[in-house]
Amino acid sequence: MARINLTEMLNHEKETQENRGRKFARNFYFKKNGRNNALVKFLLNSTEDIPVFTTHTIQKISKSGKRFFQEVDCMGEDCPLCNYAINNPNGTVSFKHDKIVIPLVNFTAVDKDGNVAPAVEYWTRSAGFFSSTILPFAERFNFGGYIEIQKNGSGKQTTYTLYPVEDKFEGRPLEPVKSVDEYLSMYNTDIESDLKSIVQSLSDNELSAIIGGSAGDEVPFTESGNEVPVRRNTHGF
């Protein structure tokens, strides 16, 4: 019998209510549907609009028992997760890292039935990816139009190439591109609200469960192909 006191019960109830009210945004990644390219529109006017965070990637277990990774805020100086990662280098918390989160409309997204269903998604990449890929593209083409993202390779050998797209994609004519504000209104999107689910802040109970237990230490943290975001204090490059 897992017996707890009244204070612990109330804390659990508060945490449950907070989680019920949490909106979960969609991460952008290439699903296993045979497609290695995507047509998108970055919901950015310039590189200065790109949200940048400092995070830790933590390993979590879903209710169904499936392992997944979540980006959480680094707490800065004297961060408990930083200390835990240093003392447990093979544990379930990564060292802190800087990530960018690109909000975009994915026009080639599909629903659970495999039908094309454009949606707002968030693409989390490393600071190095910004320097090597995003910045050169922005300097040459800007973010005003459609963009094709081409995925090459797999696993740790995966690379991405960006191409500007004008009036056609795969032989089909495209509608005139809209402004960022028009897309945000069309998809009823609040980027700042969505970012709170892409990069989460941990409650005291969640933090204690991660750094206070030992079960997670049995599974070493590994870099996954789904890179994710970084800190609630956003800043442009």
C-alpha cells in the first residue's frame, strides 16, 4: 500500500489539475510515412524572431510504458538538473544545451488517418544548425515565402536542406503566401502559449521525481533524432 499524507495528496491534485490545463503543441518531424520532404512556411519575419532556449533533455516514461524525451527549462545558476547531469553523466538528464524553436505551418502534415491536414508545428534544432543552415538561408532568401525542407540520411547522419519555393510544389500550384499574422489567425495559434508545452517548466514534485529517484539511472540518456527546444527567456541571434 502506497500510503501518503494529506499534504502530498493535495500537491498531487494540484499537479493533476495543472497538467489537465496544459496545451500540448505539435513537434515537427518526419514521420515514417515514406516522405522525406515537407512544404512549410516559417512563422517568422526574421531571425530575430526565433525563440532560443537553454534546456535539458530528460527521459520520461508514458502511461503506456513508452520511453520519450522532453525538453525542460534550465534554471540557470545552481540549476539542480545541471548538477544532476554532471554527477550522473550516464543518467536520464542531458547536460544543458542551447536550442532554437521554429514555429511553422506544415502544409504536408497528415492526420491519424494519413490524410493531408496542414497544421502549426514546432521544429527544434541546435544552435549549430542555426549557424550552418538557418542563418545562411535567411541571409540569401529571407523567411517571406514557402520553404521545402529536404531530409537526407537517417539517425545521427541525418541532414536537412532548405529550398525556397515559389508558385508550385511537386507540380501543384500554390496559393499566394500569407503573412505571419494571417496564418496565426487562421490556425488560432498563440506561439508563446505553445512554447510552454514544447519547453516545459518542472514543478517541485516533478523535479524531485527526476533527481531524487534512482530507477532512471539504469537507462543511459542518448541523443535522439527528435531534437527539442530551450529557455523561457527568449532572445534573437
